[in-house]
Amino acid sequence: MLTRLKVSGFKNLVDVDVRFGPFTCVAGANGVGKSNLFDAIKFLS
């Protein structure tokens, strides 16, 4: 299970450190990088 993701310099994610729990909600305004966060996870798989 993915518990933590650190991203630096991937698309518009400059310096991101996310810790995932049993249920993690990703929310935000348009253009802030929500989809890019999931693209980074997909890139690693």
C-alpha cells in the first residue's frame, strides 16, 4: 500500500510531500495539480 509520496519537479508539482492514510481525499481548485499527483503515482507503477 502506498503510504507516502514525495514529488519534486514533476509537471507543476514543485515540492510535494503527501502521506496517505486508509482514506485520503485530494481536493482543490482547478489547475493546482490534483491530476498531476495521480500522474506521478501512475508514472511510478
